[in-house]
Amino acid sequence: MWSKIAKYFDLEVEQPLPLSLEVVMADKETLWNDMIKKYNLEPTAYKDISSWGFGDLVFSWDYDMFADGSKARRFGFHEYVNTEGMFFSIFDDFRKRKIIP
């Protein structure tokens, strides 16, 4: 899907860049606390807003995932949205409204 989205915007696709949320987010507590003050957010401890290690697990699969919606259709869920069509419809709408070039 990423290559199709890139093509829509006349962009090239690069190879995936390995990224650890646990490493990148390790020093962001001060930023989080500043955002709480600036935007008058509910005070929430940084350690309680996410499990960065879990995010790493979820987002760093090293294999392709195939899903099948036929079971849902067997149980009566017949309507669906075509993912590719949905994205391009949104992008086209944004272009018409001059939200994106």
C-alpha cells in the first residue's frame, strides 16, 4: 500500500528504516510534561501513557501479514470498504479542497 500512496504523490519509496520506539522515546518525558502545561492537559505520568516496548513488538514484524475477511462475511458482515479506494478518495477530496497539493 505504501508504494501506491507514494506513487499517488509522485514520491519514491525508500527501504524500511528500523526504528525502536523504546529508544527514540526514552528521553521525551520532559517534552511530555511541557505539553501537559502548555495545552492544559490532564496530568498523566509519562510512564503511564504508553508501553513503547509493546509498540516495538506490534510495529516491527519481519514478515508479511495476510488477513482473510471471509469468516466475517459468513457471519453476515457483507459490507466493507476497499482500503486503496478509501485512501485515494480521501486524497482526491483533500486535493479538491486544496488541503494537499
